[in-house]
Amino acid sequence: MNTTVTTSSEGKTWDGGNEPMGASYGKLMMWFFIVSDALTFSGFLAAYGFSRFKFIETWPLADEVFTHFPFLHGVSAPMYYVALMTFILIFSSVTMVLAVDAGHHLQKSKVAFYMFLTIIGGFIFVGSQAWEWKNFIKGEYGAVETKGGSLLQFVNDKGERVAIESFAATLPEEREHLDRSKGRWFMDEGTLPTYSVAEVQAGFKAHPEILVRTEVIYKDNAEDKKDTKVNHELTKQKHKTILTRAESENRLANASLVVEGANLTRNEYGSKLFADFFFFITGFHGFHVFSGVIINIIIFLNVIVGTYEKRKSYEMVEKVGLYWHFVDLVWVFVFTVFYLV
């Protein structure tokens, strides 16, 4: 039986050694990992896209959710901090490129310096993501969920969002936190909200200028402008339905619980799936960034002690650089699909 052997231009044949296609074994395995991980992220983002398309009418508007900026309490800065996080992560990718290039020239001090900047950028990004999670979980305005599962938010007569704490009444009532220690093994709830449904309803009656805004989104069109019963708030060519005072009272009468912030079961911003995807996708990516920072620290220490200088090769820096560029590229897609589109 004849065997066909492919011969290179130099007359050598590849015998299954450690450098197929001109790449070392370690670098090739890194590429295999990146491709497989890219497919995983693609599946997550595709699932997010399908879910958003299915529940588009109740999907939260990113400009209304991510409005915080550090040390600027009460200032609405939609998407500014997320954009800053993105810039920092992309800049860390630039410093990684410079570290790899310095490694090719066997410049130990420059490799260490640029890797240090990359690590700092990674730490800032992970810390910023944790800060963003904290604000998302805590919430800003609060909302009320009806018995049918609809979400009711509150606005003033100008269409501006109003926090529940600004109008809720204080009633002399005692609320019981349900848990298994009280004999209700089948009933267990999280932390009680700051205000009860009765307190929100009482405060709403005492403030006639406040209206209820539903989570339903509509695009601006001529029919909406002719509608006299339902007012609309314009948000980047999208409306969230604002009810009349009479309709607001009717809807609020069916309130079942007060929602503050977001978690895996409740979400004051809109569809519950939005919070699920937010925690899962950004958390999964944040885990990748944190893992990359740890790996970078290990490589950085090896650079400091001269491990790669003795080997006359900084290929390990290049391999970890491939992973870091992949993490940055994935965030660009997450940022675009999750925050911008």
C-alpha cells in the first residue's frame, strides 16, 4: 500500500512533530481553546438575541438602566461608564501588544512594564464590573409587580422617572418575613423591600401628579400621537406607555409586591430574562477577565525573575496575549449586543 507524503519547499516532511503549520504546540492549543470558547460565547449571545426579540415589548432600555457614574451620585450619565470600561479594556490590549513586541526583541524591562499596565487595566475592568453589578442589584427607582406579572414604574407629570421612596407613605404595619423557621417550609422569600404595597398605594393616592408607566415599549408612529387615553415618553425613538391617572389607579390596585433592583427572580427594569442574561453573560466574561489577570500576574512574575530571559524566548507572553486579545474582542461583541443594539 502506497503512502503519500507531503513535502515542503525545503524538501522536509512534517512527521507529526510539535510545530504543525509553523506554530508551536502550546500556541496551537491556545488557538483551539479560543475557537471553542468563541463558540460558547456565540451560543450565549444568540440565546440573548432570540429572547430579546421574543420579549422586545417589555425589554428594558439600556440607557435607562446603566446611568450611574462613580462619584457623580444623582447625575444621569447613560452608558458613559460602560464606554469607559470598554476603553480601558481595549487599551489594556494595546499594552499587551507592546509587551509581546518587546518580548520579540528580548527587552525584559519593557515586557515587565507593559504587562504591569495590562494587569492594572484588567483589575480596573473587573472592579468596574463589580461596581456595575452592585448598582444593578440595588436598583434606583423601584417598581411594583402586579398579580398578573406586569411591571409598573412611576413617573411625574413631565414623564420623568420617580423613585418609590420619594412618595411612599409610612404606615403603622408589621410585615412578616416568610422563611422555614416560622413553620412554612414551603415558603421562603428574600429580603423584604423597603416599602410594602399598601404604603406605595397610599403614597400614590396622596400625590396626584404621579402616574404609572408600564414596561411596554412602542415605536413612535402617527397612531400613537392621535391616542388621547395613553401618553408616551420618547426615549430614542421608543416609547414606554404612561397611563392616565384613572388607569394608573386601576392598575396599581392589582399590585402584589414591590420590586427593588434586580436579581434572578425579580427585575425592576423590565423583563426578568434581562437580569438573568446580564448576570450570566457579563459574569461569565468577567470570570474570563479575572482568570486572564491571574495568568498575567504569573507570567509577569516569571518575567521579573528572568525565566524567559534565560530561555531566550518570550513565547509564553505571546500565548497569554492571544487569550487577552480574545477576551477583549468578546467584550466588544457583548458591549455591542447587550448595551448598544
